Amino acid sequence: PFLAAALSEFFSDTRAFTAGVELTLPAKDGEAAMKLPFGVAMADGKMRWELNLANVKSAELPPEAIASIKGMGLDQMFFIYLPGKPLTLVFPGMKTFVEMSLPKTEGIQQKAAEKIGRLEKTEQGREVIAGQPTVKYAVKIPGDDGTATVWQATNLQNLPIKMAITKNQQTYQLQLSNVRLGQPNATYFTAPAGFAKASDVNAVIQAAAMKSFSDIAGGLKP
């Protein structure tokens, strides 16, 4: 609930924009933090997140694993979220998409909404982040041990371009770059024309594995 409340600073924003995003997840013992670079487009509650696994920095995804995934055409994907509709996961390399029901989160949403109502923001100064002048705020909820820091870009209509959230001694960070304000192309929020709908992600993986096997077998023919 605290993470959801703190992230509401970003996800409840009504501005339309496109940007690059780097999401840093807490490190496991003895390992470096996982860094996930995304492309993001947001407008009127709609969201699109693009991921290329070749750009992910994680000990859990060594180069040989990424090469194998790329060989199956599964290294690139994007998620489309439309309010009130299933999440759409698109695999451009397979020209396939999957619709997935979102998990039930009423309990978390209710607790997060209660915390959002008690959020306190305190200005901490001004900093330049990714070339953008920002106002830095500390975010706290009375009675909660979680802490967050938000940097709002003054040249981008106070859009939060960086967030650092610490809860249970784990820190999550989200940072935007190359922000462009304005409505993204409407096609960003639909599966590309001609893409086939698969029943689930397992079906896509099986089809990709079979295609990869066929390609290898074909290459071995005399």
C-alpha cells in the first residue's frame, strides 16, 4: 500500500507525454540492483510500456540467456493498459498479442487510497536531474515507516521525473529521460494491425520455441 500510495505521485498524473524510464529494483544479497529501461507513453489514464531485454542490467539475465530469448523473438515486448480493460501484452518479434486480466487488488487499493489522503510533501531544495531543473520533495505518511523522495521538473509542468521509494529497507527508483509533453500517437495504445491474438503467454512461448527449433533444424539441412 505504501508503494502504491507513493507511486500515485507519478501514475495519477494527468499530463500526456512520452519518455524513457529506468526502473531500479532492490538488489538481492551480494548482487547489483536490477535496472529495467523502458519506453513509456501516457495519456488520459492510458499507458504503454516498452521493454527490450537486451538493455536490461541484471545478474539474473546473463548475455547467453538474452541471446536465447532473442533467438526465439521474445526479447522485445510492450504492455498496453487502458482503464477498465484487460492488460494487453504484445510480442513484436512473434507478431502476437495476449490479453491478460489484471489481478484483484481491492484491498491494496483501499489501503493505498487511505494513505494517499495523508501524504505529506516537504520541499527539500532544488536539483538538476537529467538536465532538467527540479524541485525536490520528501514524501511521508504519518505513522508509516516508508519514505519517498520526488523530483518535479519545473520546465515540464512539474511532472515527477524521478522518484526514490524506501520501504522495509528496500529502495525502488524510477527516473524519466527524454520527456516530450503532448499527446502520443493513438496507435501507441492498440495492438498493431495484423498481429494474431494468442490464448496466453505460454502459448506464445511454445510457438516461439517451435519456430526457433524449426529455424535451427532448417539450418542443419545439407
